[in-house]
Amino acid sequence: MKKMKSWLKTGSFNEKDEYYTPKILVEPILKYLKPNSYIWCPFDTEKSEFVIQLKEAGHNIFYSHIWLGQDFFNYEPEEHYDYIISNPPFTRKLEVLDRLYKLNKPFAMILGLPILNYQEIGNFFLGKDLQLLIVDKKVSFDGNTASFNNSYFCRDILPKGIIFEHLENNNSRKHFIKSRMT
Ligand SMILES: C[S@@+](CC[C@H](N)C(=O)[O-])C[C@H]1O[C@@H](n2cnc3c(N)ncnc32)[C@H](O)[C@@H]1O
């Protein structure tokens, strides 16, 4: 428990930040977005499956990434955008969530469901609007069996508070298709 709390607060497991979202986990959010939207993907390069899939679905994408000198905590596109969608660095979840609510835009972020177990997270969400798009598989990011469920934490995107979505497979073993951002 002590180790988990330090992970949430200080980001001591920084290697966890470099897991790239597979295509199968981008797909469930697509049907909830208005057509031809303008979307900011703030933790993504042109090879991110978010950028690729959202563009293919007809949306207009602004992507940014720390590798491109664009730090989410002090960068924002100058152009109008409708949504912020991505998978953030796991070790900075609370800071990312805090900035997302301050930016005051609809968002959908991939986060591990186990974070709901922690008091810091419950305390953070007190009095805030939160929607969950929960997939019915523990999707693998690296081909190995995943130990927990990563799903979408959203604001002002879903038609109701909690929605479950079916996935054909969990992207592990014979089903594994890696992100092109890898
Ligand atoms: C969990 S990965 C996900 C990457 C991509 N969004 C995806 O879903 O495949 C998070 C990414 O955010 C990047 N990152 C870390 N801190 C950042 C910051 N302050 N601003 C922008 N990107 C950051 C990391 O280097 C990492 O590549």
C-alpha cells in the first residue's frame, strides 16, 4: 500500500510512462465523438494510435508531446479544439487530471481502473463531473497478459455516467498488435 501511494504521489515508477495505447483500445471512444471535431492529443506523436485512428475517423487533430518540446503542463494549442483525448503519463495522473479540469474542456483519458481504489483519487473527484467508459477486457499494451483494466475517464463526452463496451480480444499473445508509436 505504501509503495502504491508513493507511485501515485511521486511517480517513482517512471518507466510506466512509456506504454503506448494499442488500436483496439482507441476504438471504443470513437462513436461518442461529434463528427469532424477538433481534438488535442497532448501526449502523442504523429505515430500515436490516437492520432492515426482519430484522423481516419474524420477528425482534425492537434498533437503534442514532451519529446517535441511541448509540456502538457504549460502548453495548449492556440487553435480552437473540442476535446482532449489521450493516454497520459501514468506517474503524473493527479497533476494531469488537475490540469484537465482547469482547462475546462471535454476530455477522455485512459487510466487504470485500480486508481479508483485510492483515497487520493476519491478525494480528488469529490464534487467533480466524471464519466467512465469501461471496456470488458484487460487490454495488453505489450503482448503479455495485463493485470488490470485500462479504461476511459471522461468529462462531458458520454451520454451517461458509466458505459461498458465490448472488445473482441484483450490484445495479448496471438492477438497482440503493437502501437505504431512504440
Ligand atoms: C502512457 S504514454 C502514452 C503515449 C500515447 N498517448 C499513447 O497513448 O500511445 C504517455 C506519454 O506522455 C509523455 N509525457 C510525459 N510527460 C509529459 C508532459 N509533461 N507533456 C507531454 N507529454 C508527456 C511520455 O513521454 C509518454 O510518451
